[in-house]
Amino acid sequence: MMLKTPKNYPFNQLHDSTTAVNYKISPNDFLNMKIFSNDGFHLIDLTNQNTAGASNGSGASTGPNGFMGTEYLVESDGSVNLPEIRRTPLAGLTIREATELLEKLYSKYYLKPYILLSVDNRRVIVFPGDPGTAKVIPLINNNTTLIEALALAGGLTESGKAKEVKLIRGDPAKPQVYLIDLSSIQGIKEGNTILQANDIIYVTPQRRPTLAFLERITPLLSAITTILLTIALINGTKL
């Protein structure tokens, strides 16, 4: 058992849970960026789309939205070391705010710059109910729901309690914890809660004391049986 809450724990209440929250860039994020000139003319010019893009930087990769860009790390101080404009503070900005800022800064070097920007490492962690089944699920879009994340993780396990699904988010030192009941159709609204980056979904496993006792005592019984069998063979006793 992990992430247990004491009896009568004051769980938070979900409000406007089906509305996507604009993600704000954080330290240690990986930003995938691509620059086009002329308001993105080459982005829609089918004859040139394979040759357009920024020519600076390193670590080219295909981001979760599918476009090939260059990946940059948001450092611990919230800045990003970018070609030509060098260190630029982006932490705390939404993707739209960061895009508008970068287009303004790059207008010194490009004619009407058009920037595609995304965060590659937005993710949630799902514990579906059994040990060893936890998964890290990337948030490819901004409206991934709790039910979708559970489905991507393979669904609830046989030992998972559908009526006790915890959604943990926010500052790890003082997290917000929501208790969600997915055991009936009435829980579909909360199941459609839109996830935020770094959320933790924890499905409480069912307690099986008898099974746990058997798992612990089986090796001991096996050892005793082996000893008795050995003694019997030594003494020439037939069992």
C-alpha cells in the first residue's frame, strides 16, 4: 500500500474539472521549437515544407504534436538558451505567451517570424491498482481526461478499487488530493476531469489479507515439507 490517506481525510473538491488549464512552462521542461519566416508561409507551401525551419540549435526531434523541431531544456533558473537570442526566461509563461514573446524577439533576425512551440515532456503517472503496473503517460494534447489516461495505462487491474481513485496534483509538499468514484455511471463526470501535467492517478488496491498471509507462509511450509521429506528418506520411512 502507498499514498494512503488517514481516516476522515479532507479531500479537495473538483470544480470546473472539464475545462483545460493552460500549462505554464516549468524548469526541466523540454521545449520543441520550429521557426518559419513570412508568417509561416513555408508551413503551408507544400513544395517547400521539407526544407523550411530553423537552422540553428541542436537536439532535433519530433515532438508529440508530430512536427520536427529542435528541443531545448528549460534550465533551473527558468531560462532557455536559444539560438541568436541566447538565454531567455520562459518559465511561468503559457505556450501562447512564450510563442508571442519569441516571435517578438526573433523579429530582429527573421522577417515576420512564425513559431511552433510545444512541451515534449508533459506527463502523468498512473498506478492502476496492482504492484508493478504503474505507467508514465505522456500528455499529447491539452484535454486528456482521467478515464483516457487509465485506458492508456491498460485500465484498472482486477485488484483496483474503482470507487477509490485518487487524483493527486500540485505542490508535492502540500498536494491537492481528490477522491473519485468510478464504480458507477454517476462518476463519469469526474472521470472526464481534464488532467494537468505531473498529476498522479492512484487506484487504491483491495486488501487481501488471506492471500497475503498465504504468500508469506507458503515458502515456510515448503521449507518444512522439504525438511520432513529429507528426514523421512534418511530414516527410511515411507510417507
